[in-house]
Amino acid sequence: MHANILSILDIRMNKKGQIQIGETIAVLFVFFVLITIGFVFYVKVIKGNIEAEKEELSQLKSVGVAQRVMFLPEVQCSEDNIIIDNCIDISKLDAAQKLMKENEVYYYDLFEFSDISISQIYPSDAKWSIYSRKTNDFKSRFVTNVPISLYDSTIRKHGFGILTIETLAR
Amino acid sequence: MPNKTDKSEASTKTKNFRRQRKSKEFSRKSQMEILGLAIVVVLILVATIFIVRFLVLKTPTDYRKGFISSELASNMLNTFLKTAARDCSQLTMTELLQDCAQGRGIICDNGKDSCKYAEETAKNIFENTLDKWNMKYEFSAYTNINSPLIKLGQQCRAEKRSKLFPIPISTATMYVKLDICG
């Protein structure tokens, strides 16, 4: 009789133990699932931050290129050796185009992968491309338009133009 | 000496007491489990809100915007004022605007007065630039802000970048203003 009760108790205890092990496994499973989700989220956030920083860097680079072009001595207007801001001398453009083609490596250091052009919209329409080095393997493209004065030294008058700087970032 | 019935009554009472205690313990345990589940649900909700806030609703920042808009307003006005008129004895827009504010004595080759000519030129330039780039703006030239001599574009309703150029004239000072919205 006594042995019988003990064996029943033993079976019951065994069942309870199995249930508890099952419960522990389930809790551990949920815990690891939560850890995995957290890790995936963390990796995504880090990846997003890196992408955002990369984007910021590309945009700042594009602003830097735009500023370098705006103050490029090769095309900037000057009067009595005094530089005129926000002005491009039309008569210097052809020479600058030629110079940039001949010294591609030097200008690549300044402008990297970009396309720089000037369009006159008043008094007449005209377009000059001063630098162009493009790549098909780019991730972002930024276009900056800057209104600029176009000085015609033959008649000593200014026209209205747009300096378009397209930068490509890999 | 207690008899048999008393003994059984006592044991029933003890059993009942134990059963009640067990039931109370069970209900307390289940309450704790429900609380635990509620905490887990709250944590999952907070995590979801966090994910949505930082990953899904993340708006890309335009770092160039400040540079572009500040350059645009000042360069646009500066360049416009320096520009020489095509059919108006190569006079600059500044000279035409000065005449516009001082009695409109200049008549251009196309028969238009200085005000009309400057307005048409500004319209032509803005159509080929700001309108083309889908940028809203308000351009005005005035001596008295309430009665502008030239007014183009629409008033900005929210954020704007503004540039004001004073031009001296014989009687007072006239102003040329360009607001670029956004």
C-alpha cells in the first residue's frame, strides 16, 4: 500500500517536473526571441545612423564643391586685381574649359565626380560646360543651382546666369 | 476525551481551511501572472512605438537647405540688380528701378517705361529659375511698403528666407525685397 502511494506520488512529481521544464524552455525561447528582435533593431538603428552620416557627408561635400566653384579664380571676375564676388567672366570660360580638360587629375581632386555648367538666361540664352566627370556607380545625386552674374568684358555689362553644380556621391 | 464525530468535524474544518488557503494562493499567483503578461504587452507596445518613431517615420534631413536658401535669396537679388537691360541702353536694373521710383522718365526701345521693363525682366528671370525649381517667392520693389511699385509672386505663409536691398534715390530710399518660401 505504502509503495503504491509512493509510486503514484513519483509519477505526479515527474509530470510536474516535465511541465516546469517545458515552461522554462518556453520562457527561454521567448527570451531569446526578444533578444534577437532587440539585436536586429539595434543593428538597423546603427545601420540607419551610418547611412545618415554618409548622406550628411555627401551633402556637405556637395556644398563644398559648390563653394569651390563659386570662388574659382580661373573664371571669377576681377577689376584692377580686385575680385568681384558672385561673378563669372564670360571671356575666361573658354580658357578655363581647356585648362580643366588638360589638368583633369588636379581638378578631380577639387570637384570629384561632378558636372559643372553655366547657363545664361538673360539677356540671351547660352550654355557652357566647364567640368564634367560622371560615374554610373553613384548612390546619391545633388543638384545645386546658384544665380550668378555673367560679366561680358567686351561691352562691360553683366548678364543673369545660373551656375549648376551636379555632384555624384558613391 | 473527544469522540469520533468531533474528530471528523475538526478534520473537515482543517481541510476546508487548507482548500481556501490554496485557492487564495492560486488566485494570487494568477494575478501575478496576469500582471507579468501586462508588463510584457506594455514593453512590446513601447518597443513598437519606438521602432515606428525611429525607423518608419524617419524623415531625411536636407543639410544643404540652409546653404542653398541663404545663397539663393541674396545671389538672386544681387545678380538681378547688376543685370544690364537688353533694350534699354544697357542700363542696369538698379538704374531702371531708381527711375521707376523717381518719375519714370526712361522709355525703353520697346516702348515700355522703366517700371514695366524692370517688372517684365524680373518676371522672365524668375520664370526661368524659381518657378522652374518649384520654389515659391515674393518679389517687391517699393518706397512705401503699402504701395509697392513692382510686386511678383505670392506671400509666404510659413518659413521664408528674406533679402532686402536698399537703393538710394534723390528723395528717399527705395527697397527691393525677395522672400523665398520654405
